[in-house]
Amino acid sequence: MTSSSYQATPEELHLLLGIIEKLNRCIDSRPLRQLVADDLLRLIKADILASFVWNEQLQQFEDAAYVNMSESNLQRYQQHYQHCDPITPLLALRKNTTLVEQVLPQCELEKTEFFNDFLKVDGLKYGINLHAYDGNMNIGDLRIWRGVKGEPFSMREVALMEMLKPHFTNAMINTRTLSSLRQRVSGWHDLWEQHPHPCLVFNSLGRQIHQNAAFRHMQTRMPTQDLQSLRMKMIKLAQGNTSACYWGEFRLSVLQGTEQETTDQMLYMVQITEKAKLVIDHEFILTHFDLSPAEANICLWLMRGLSDQAIAEHTCRSIWTIRAQMKSILSKLRVGSRSEITHLITSTVTEIHPPRSSKTHQVSTTSPLLNYLEKTSCQ
């Protein structure tokens, strides 16, 4: 049974969505894995969890997060038993969720020193593992077990874990990126200050504690009323349950983190970016429509409102040539008018780039954010 064929129950879907939401938080690897541990155990009705990160340089597992295991036993694993572990090296080679019994039958496992002197100490009996990879690099794992009173895991649990695999993998990649960034800057405040987009940082009480250079530059060029509206929107987003919203032409998104010195202090960075846009240009038309390069150019001029005569002047061609090509475009696109050409091509597009012309034609390539700031600064 695969993740695509298993139908999750409403309770399982609720747990899955909750785990995915937590995995999207911008916090360090071990706190993140610890945060989802209890929900994972409830999801697949298990008893015990341990999770490690592979250190390629030292060739060992470390940075353990765990539930219902003794710290002393985990220390024994990290110091000794991981080096004589008969199952994890085999499980780690698999990039899909795997039952322990698929790499070593249960009866054989129970004969090993690893089972009797390590697993059995904390009551671990039936196991299931997920190892996340970034390319060929092992970046984190989930090792989940049922105790001696439990039943062996089935393909149902495999399917549920496979549903979470892309989200867990992405979370582990993000925590590695965050760790790398922190090594290059001296703390969160430097990280925020170097952020290329305008952003504000709030604490868990909704109080603003930082604004970066990009935001300070933006606010000097923004009307007071707009600035107050933007701040209120950012505060509401930081205190809410959504990760993104829109304000005018811009997208606001929030990242959650913790202070390095006081890890119980939650912080929320709200950044401003431009809405993603689909752009119509010469290549777009050639890719999506069966037109010649010359006909694609005419479509671009047409969508900017130019008449046949104006297009002829811009392209240094006769009006008769333009009209002949226009007739060909109508035929190829199977439409009956110029307005239908525009509707067909631009129904989902917000910006049009004109073709190169033999005559000078000034076109703004400034971003909407800079356009907005330049417009308001002149008022």
C-alpha cells in the first residue's frame, strides 16, 4: 500500500496538517523535531521516538531528539551502540519509509546484542524508520518504535510517514540553511539587518523589536497613512495563524524563530516582497502559441494598445504587411478580433514586456515596490 492509495481518516488528516504546520516553522533542528514528536507518535499509534542528524565529518549520528527513552541509554547509543548497530546503516540506505523487519527479520533482531542490551532497555520492539536526504546527504531521521505490548507496524503506518516525508525533508533542509546563515552572521539581529527585503520583527506579545535597513529606507518614502496601514497589517499577520497575506501589490510573509540567548522567546519576522508575476514577452508567446517571431512582436505591440499604423511605424514595415500578419494571427489563434487576441494571451498575466523596436520606445522596468515609492515620494 502506498501513500497515494491509503485514505487517511479525519483524525489522521488533522494530525498530519498539524505536524506539517509545525514543520514549516523557522526554528533549529532539534527543537523542531522535538516539537512534532508527540504528534508523530499519536499519528501512527507508537510509543517511543528517537531522531538524529548525521554528522558526515565525524561519521556518526548526533543531536538527538527523543520521547520515552532514557537519556542515559541514548548516551550509550551515541558512545557505543551506534557503531555496532545492525539495522540503521541498512535503513539509512533507503530513501523511503521502511519497517525495521524489512531489513532484518524480527526473530533475527531479537538475537542481537543491539536488541538485548540497548533496545530492550527502554522497551523498544517493533520499529519503523524514515531517513531524509538532500541529494545524497543524510540530513535527519525519524526512528519510531512500539513497545513489547504493541503490534508490528503495517503498511498503513508506512503510507502515513510517506505523506510527511517531503515536509520533513524540506524542514531539515531549511534548518541546515538557517544554521549555515547563523554561522556567517553574529545572531538573529544581524541576519535580519542583512535581509534584502523590508521586514519588521515582533516578539510573542506583538511588540516590534526590530526593523531592518530596507524597511527604514522604505518608510522614509511612504505616506504616513499608508505606513500605519502597512504596520497594522504586519502586526496582525505576526499574531495570526496564517503564514502570508497581501497588502496592495505586495505579499507579506512571516517566519517564526527564537532568540539565540533565550530560546523560549518566540520571534516573528514579517517581510515584504512583490507579488509573483507571470510576464508576457516574445519568448512567452512563441512558447505558448503557434506564431512566427514577427507575429509574436505584433501581438506585444497590439496588447499595449497600438494601432496598425503605429505598429508599422515602430517596426519599420508597411501597414499592408502589418495587416496581412494580423490576419494570419487571427487565423492561427482562431479568434475574430484584436480584443480577443489580447484576452486569449493575457487572461492570467499582469505585466507585458514590449518587443525591441527599431525606434526608441521607453519602457519602465522598475519593480512595483520601487514604482510605488517613487510615485509617493513625488506627491
